[in-house]
Amino acid sequence: MFGENVKRIRAEKDMTQAKVSELAKIHKRYYQDIESCKRVPSVVIAARLRRALQCEWSDLTEGL
């Protein structure tokens, strides 16, 4: 669900996966794995994603 929320927020903000991964300072493949729910990020990486997507924690954790 976390990855689905990340993907939804990214799409709403009209950002590419490459841009979000660059802003979050993570490898693009790792980011793709998060969006496809193959990986669950650490709290540190989740915080980077939150800043990159400029969203609230509640947006990322909705439905968890």
C-alpha cells in the first residue's frame, strides 16, 4: 500500500520516477521497486520520499 500511495502522489504531482528518485537521492530501480510494492523503504528513505514529493506522512501511510 505504501508504494501505491507513492505512485498516486507522484502521478498527481505530474512527476517522473526519475525526478522523484533523483530528489530523494535513491537509485531509480530501488524507487521502481517501492512503487511496485516489491520493497518497503526504511524510515530514512520514506522521509526522503516525503520531502521529494512534498507531501504529509498521512498521505504516504493512508490505508496502512
